[in-house]
Amino acid sequence: MNELVDAIEEFDAALPEMEIGEDVSREFDEGDWSLGSELEVLAPRDILRGFLVPIRNAATGVPVTLKVFAFLTINDCKDILDRHLHQGIHYHYALADNTHTTTMVCWDTRWIPDPKHRNQVPPLFHELHGKGAKSVSARPGRWGDEKRKSIRDACAPDLLKWPIGEFRCASHQSSPVWPRGASLTPRLPQPAKTKRRTHP
């Protein structure tokens, strides 16, 4: 990966006048592409009758410019790029015997606190993630209040370590952990992106 990064950086600096076809330019969305990812597994957190394993999966800091995107596209190497890669910090639920499950826990990162109340914590949600070879199905629907609160209490200190944008937002298929009746904050409509044109 380091050699590839060096080669692309050299290419990016050496060909500032590269002509890029309109079809490639139309496909490229600046900021949506990344050259690989970095995965960090943090120390497990104890919860009632189980564990949470915090996962941090984010795009590498290597910028992907339009020229790099065009170079990799032209040379049939675009598969080394990842799109919308940033996953942020989330938590994988493991049983008391350390068996990993298909349940993932995420904050509602779009939640807006009430300015009249201090020390509020965003709602926490659970959802399915991709099944691994050693993962089993959990039963989050059977979690009682004590279990749900222990999960929230294990995750809450991380909100003081990292800004909310560092976390993965729960998906629209998720269900509340705590509070039980929480609703996921809807995503705001995104303005349409203006495609960069390289030719008049």
C-alpha cells in the first residue's frame, strides 16, 4: 500500500495538465473516495452479561483527486478505491463467553440536544451487521432495562473522547437500545452536487 501511495502521489504531482474525459469527471464526486481504510479495534467494554467491542473504521488520510481517480479508472485499478468508506466508531456486541454476534450498536449522531437540559446523551440503537464466520445471532429484543442501560453506560464515556462526527450513525433499519422509545433522527435532504466540468 505504501508503494502504491507513493506512486500515486508522484503521478499526481507530475501530470498537472492531464486531460480528463467528461465521462470520468461525471463519475467522480470529490470527498467520496478514499484509498483504502484503517481499522482499529479498541479495548472491550464490560456490560451486563456480555461485552462491547468498539471498532473504528475510517478512510485513510490519502486524498483522492480527480487526476488520481482518472488514472486508476483508465488503468482498470479503480477497485482499490473505496467509496463512502467512513464508518466511524461503532460497537460489536459479544456474549459473556466472548462469542461475537451479528449485533452492532451505534449512536444517533444526528440527534440535537435540548439546550434547556444539560448532560444529555444521544439515543443509542442496535442493528445487524455482516455475518462473520464466528458470529452468532444475538437476541436484543429480549434485553431488559438493566442490560440496555449497562450498554449505554459503557458507550457514553466515548462521547467525551471524540466528537460526535467520529461515530457511525445508526441506520434507518436500527432499533432503540436506550431509551426504549427513541426514534432515529431523520437525515436532512442533501443538496444536489454540481459536477466538475473539465471542458467547456
